[in-house]
Amino acid sequence: MNTLHFILNDHEVTTNEHSATTVLDFVRRSAHLTGTKEGCREGDCGACTVLIGELQTLDGKPHVRYISANSCLLPLGEMHGKHIVTVEGVTLAAQSAENPTQPALNLVQQAMVDTGGTQCGFCTPGFIVSMTGYSLTAQNLTAEGMTQAIDGNVCRCTGYASIKRAIDRIIPAISGVEAQHNRIPTLVTKGLLPEYFSTIATRLLALQNRINTEVLLDGDELAHTHDFTIGGGTDLFVQKPEALLKSRVRLLGPPKVPIMPVHEEEGWCVMDARTPVAAFLASPLIKKHIPQMQYFLTLFASTPIRNRATLGGNINNASPIGDMTAILLALNTELTLLAANGTERTIELRNYYKGYKTLDRAKDELVETLRFKLSDRGTVFNYEKVSRRTYLDIASVNTALQLRLAGEIITEAHASAGGVAAIPLYLSKTAQYLVGKHLSTETFREAASIAVSETSPISDARGTADYKRLLLRQLFFAHALDLFPERVDARELLAME
């Protein structure tokens, strides 16, 4: 069993708890910090949100980068050498001689009180932490941005209008700090952070100089002798929390490499499999070549989940309705797998799925990298999804389409669909049909028909088989209308046969 060292709020902690213990269980049951609430334990409600601070270098100086995360899905072992912040850790130190033990509310907490942003209070700690995290990290501080940052926090009694009023108070009070390389001292001065935050970078540096920050294992220190490999853990901790605590686990953690986790190599976008979805979205390379991805992936889970869910974990989960998987299939992604003996092999993602939750991967293999060809001026891409809720929900049906064009002729095509088969489905017949075709209403009507013919949906809680076929057809039409509104006749396309 490994000894873990980290800073929890303002205190250094040493523990021998299992690496797969969730941070939620540790802070509530071992550290007795019960402000962090236990709600759904599935990453849906956000009541358990905490901040994770990781040491980095900025302008040659130690700097701490913070992200929000659901502590119910967060392995304690990955906190080795890091800073965990709970709602207790953002409260200011006592400031009153009359009540020397009574902590003072920070700027975010006070705004929530003043605007009636809290009622029963159960969800409030998660909102407080998420808004504090946004204030620490956002490149441009806006009320809209802070509202988006609480997309993983659910309130069932107060109503969001009062919480938005609190946001409208917070943003003007901290405007301008985003222009600073290190905004922590200013946020301390403005009363948004307690003073100890100013010391965390140097304290983490001293801590990491004393400890081993290599990949952690429980039980057997040899790679490939573990029972579970954990990337982000956002699905694994939902499905098998008890099994993880009884097993040897390997924690991959985020990429620790000298190159960017998403970078360009000879016209390819190359991604470390451990890259979180949020880092993929933030990549300048993705923003340049697929700028609409910023919208597409707001439909993927929530901010705390995107901060943790990894590209490799999403494709290895093999969910037939995975958002990221559908996108990567249509980008014609290739995988590099690494075996225990160091042998590498490359496989196309479309050939990776052999059956429901069955992968073309040996037990001792790990997905190391993913890559796809970067788009040029003649390439278009689109993603569509239907779910019961627009945000923070799994798809009933999703689909992605990538086309390369020479004028109005399609020279290359890749299409995917989710929720209509036992596996994430690459629509090979549809793609083959589209190559060489002229952009027209009839082309997309026929392509939609072929796409539906390739599927084998089942009826379940997300809809009947016939409903899913209809959804896929209509979503394929949406591809055409979104990408080529000037070349496709909407009335003709949508007219029922």
C-alpha cells in the first residue's frame, strides 16, 4: 500500500488509504469536512464538487493550476502531491474579535447569501466551489462564462435566477484579474480567496521535492499486473466502486510529457490517450481546425466531468452512445496500442469494436495515443445529438459527419452513429456512397436512407427502435442543412416520402 501526501485546504495530509478511495469519502469520513455533500455519486448533481490544484511552471516560477471535479468520482491516489480544496477551504479566516472562531464568508459565499442563492443549502457548496474555480482559471471572466461553469451543479429548490443574480455581483468585483499572470494575490485582496492560497505553490514544490510522484499502484508495483487501469474514472467509479477498493489499481493521471497532450505531427493531430476532454477542447490546434468543437462538446457531460474524462477512457468504455467516440470515428481516428513488452501497433478506431463492450485489445495492452488527419480548407465536419435534456444527458442518438470536397464533389467521407447498434458505429456503406457524389438534396436523402439501413437499434428507455431510426434520418438531414444550407433545399429534404 502506498503512502499518499497532499495538501487538503490549508493542511498537509499523509495517509495510507487505498488509492481508489474516492476523495468524497476521504474528506467526509476521514477528514470530517462535511461541507462537501454526498448526493448522486454519479457526477450528475455537483454537490460534491472540489478543486484540484496541480503544480506547474509559469514564467519560470511555480504556479498552481486548478480545475473543478466531482469528488465522488475522484481517486484519492491521484491527489498525491496536489492540493484539494473543499468549500471549507475557500472560506476566509476569522475576522471578528466578537466571534474569533466564526469564519468569514468569501466574496462568492456572501453574494449567494445576499441574493438568496441558497435555500436548503445542500447543493450550495458545489456551486460555491465551481464559481470559485472559474474565478481562478477562466481566461475571460464573464457572467455567461461563470454560468456555464456551474453546468454540472444542480439546484432543486432555490431556482437559478437568484444564483445568476449572485454571479452578476461577483463578476464586476473581480473584473480585470484575468489579465494577471498570477491572479491569486489579487483574489486574496478582493476577498474571494483566503490568504493561505498565496503559499500553496511553494508548499507543493517543497512537498513534491520530498515524495515520489510516479504512477501509483496498489498491491503490485509492476506495470500490467493490476486489475484496473484508471484514467479519469468518471464511468469506472460509477460502475464498479466497490470492486476498485478490493483491487490493485493503476492510476494513469493526466499526461506528464514535455510536449502538448494535443499537438501536430506532419499534418496529424496527435493526442495522448490520457488527455481530458477539457484539454482537447482548450487545444489551440482544435480551436483552429475544428472551431465548432467548442459548441459540440458543450453537449458532452459537464465542466467537472470534461475536466476529468479522458479521450482514451471514452473510447475504451465502448458505450454505443459515447459523444467523443462518435466524433473520433467520423474524424477517421487511428489508435496506437502499447503492450507490456513494449510492442506497439496501430489500428483504426472503426475496427476497434468487435461487439458490445468487446475491443480488439489484448489484456496487457493500453491505448497510448490517438491521431487523425487535420482538416484543410476543403473539409467540413458536423456533429448532431438528441437527448431528453439538451445538456448533461446521454444521447438517444448521435451522429457525426466529415466530408472532404473538391468544389461541389465529395472526395472523401466518414460518418458515425451512436445509439443505433451494439457498438459505436462507423457508417461504412454511407461513407462509400457519398464519395464521388455531387452536393445535392437527393445525395443526402439517399445517404440518410443508407445510414438507417446500416443500423440495428433496440427499444429501450431512450426510445423505440423505430424512433431511433427516424432520429438518425433526421439528424443526417441536419448535417446537410447545417453544412450546406445554400445547396440543399430544406423543404424537399424534409418532405416525407
